[in-house]
Amino acid sequence: MSEVPSEIARSVEATLFASEEPMSIEALGTHLGGMSHSDVRDGLKELSEFYDKRGVHLVERGKRWHFETAPDLAHLLRREREQVRRLSRAATEVLAIIAYHEPVSRADIESIRGVQTAKGTLDVLMEAGWIRLAGRRDVPGRPVIYATTPEFLDHFGLSSRRDLPGIDELKAAGLLDPVDDALEEAMSPDTGDTDEAEAEALDSPDTEESAVSTDPETGSPTPTLD
């Protein structure tokens, strides 16, 4: 492309630069006085090429466009050590199910995992900004359904859900078997009805029922937990 962007590209550039949030082609066209979607696409393509080798790149995440630091220069902008926050196994499984099967209800998630999913797990993913409420399913009870967000795509460097790894890629990366093992363990008879981490988060006297069994050696009552 030419050294100086066209007027359309410059208009799109100025709009994205001033916007606090990523913008879709439709939103850009509306903001620019009803500019046609084809003109907006041409402007975005021109800008993408223009910024390709610069310090910032124009990228698309979930059909929304924004500027971000070039990956090879990100380390220059870090002033504080990043705190790594690891998801629990339960949250990781729930996020994967939503990403691959969205939109899904809580019942759908529990059917796939074979265990109950505590609301706290979904809350953690919503607080992270990776899932959202996507409405209600038109069935009796009208359950809430969940879907991923543009922030999820941005965090994992995906342009769309089509970029999610397939089964062969997961196997090659050694990620498929551990997930299968985790699900098999979760579905085994010895597993409780809720996730271990979630049960701790929900710890209260009302969530546990006590029972009494007899010690086979002494014959005295021994408290146990179901």
C-alpha cells in the first residue's frame, strides 16, 4: 500500500484510535456516517497492511477490530511482574465445554462432565470476562445459556472460535488424555456430586449431611460423612 493511507483508511484509523472498545465493521460504518461495509473492510485491510511491521498492529478478535502492541515488543511495556492466576480443573473443563459447544446451559455442562457444576465456577469465568450470559433457551424452565466473549478470544490469541484446536492438535500437544482422565474420575462412583474446589467454596453446615457408622473393632459409634 502507499506510504500515506487513503482518506477512508485514515477515517477508520482515527475512529478506532479514539474508541475505548474494539469496534465491529457495522459499528464503524455507523460512526462514519453510514459508510458502506465494503468501504470499511477496504479501509481495515489497508490499515492492517500499513501497520503490519510497525510497533502496533491492527487485529480482529471476534469480528471486532482494535490496535494492540506488536507481540515482539510487548515486553518493553511491562512495568510490573504479571501475576499468574491458574484456573481450577473444574473451571478449565467448564470453559472448554462452553467454548466448543456454545451456547450451552448449566444442565448441558453437567451432562457432559457428569458432575454438578457449582455456580461459583461460572462466576469465576464471568469475572474473568471469558464467558457471558447469552440469553435463555426456549424450553420449559427457560434455562440461562452461556457463551464465550471477545475477551476470551483476545486472551487466547484467537480470531474466532474456528481457531480453537481440533482433536488431532490436542492429542499432539498431549492435552487430550489428561482431560479424559479427569472426566472419567469425575464420573466415577467415588466422586462427590460437586467439584472438590467448588465444595470448599460452598462450605457451610447446610451442604454436608452427617451419618453414624459402627467401628467394627470397638462397636462404638463413629461419625462419618456421606
